[in-house]
Amino acid sequence: MSAELQGALFDIALWLYHGFFVPGDQLSSSPGSVQSGLISTAVWLGAMLAIIVICRSIRDLDQALTALIVRLYDESRRALRVVARRLGIAFRSYALARQARLTRTEVSELPALTGLQLAVLQSHIGLVPGHLLTPSDVASALDMRVADIERVFGTLKKLSLVERTFGAGDGEDGYRLTRVGEVLLAACSRVQSMRSSRVEPTLGSL
């Protein structure tokens, strides 16, 4: 070990020695004494304990704040999801109600249907979703000419009660109910059920 290194280490040790006794020398009347050393030891130990307590407090506070932030973030996301879901339900309900009002308006503005037109519409009742009826199908069911049924379908299509798909069955056009047609049929069914359930007066009750 060189003399310069030894000198540097000695200076560092001397600096630490004097630094250790600084608190005791400030508080004691006899600098560098045993009393000063005890006071310095107590001061440095208290300082170390204080640093440890402060570090632990900072760590606990950091963990508490982190947990609080995470909890607030989760609660905010949950609240936003609830609000978004409720707004979505409200918007869908409004859209469905508006569509229903428009459909009822369209139905109320339709001219009165003939018995044959209503029969052609009613032939779609119970039709499997995605399936169509052709004029031949309806003509066979009603025992009528295909040409007459085609004219009825043309009128119903102009009234937006049915929609046509070209070449649906064996090259023949197929038809299915529109939303307006479904609402009209449902309204007709309710009227018929109310009429059938109405009790007619008899002679014995007069």
C-alpha cells in the first residue's frame, strides 16, 4: 500500500472520528471525552431510528396511496361501465319506441284491406323465420289462381306490407312480411280476439 493511499485512508478515518463526535462536542462541556462519545452515540442512533421510521412511513403512505388510486380507478371504470350500459339501454329503448310509433303511424295511415289481401297476409302467420312464400304457395293454400295472388302481392308490396325476393323458390319470386305487415297482422289478431271474446246478449238475459 502506497504512502499516499495510507495518508488518504488516515484522513478519512480522522474525518469520520471528528464527525462522529460533533453532536457530543456541541452538547457536552468536554469535547472528545467519553461523555461526548456517549451523547454522539445516542444522537446518531436516534437519527438512524428516525430515518428508518421515516422511510417506513413513506413506504406505507406510498402503498396506501397506490391502493387508493387503484381502487378509485376500478370504481371509476365500473361507474363508467354502468353509465354506458344504462345509456345504451335508454338509447335502444328510445329507438325501439320511436320505431314502434312510426310503425303504428304507418299502419294507421294504411287504407282498409280487402278480405283477400288480409287472407294473403295471414298466410304468413307461423312461417319459419328466413322462409318465404311464393304466389303459387298461397294460391294453392287459398285455392285461387296464381295470377290473382300475384296482383294481391303487388298491391301489398306497394303498401310496404310485404317485401319481395326475386327467384326465391324454383325461380319464382318469394315474399315475406315487413315490420309494418307484422304490426298490422298483430293488430288484426288483437281485434279478432276481442270480438270473439265479447259476450253477445241472449233472449234469456233481456
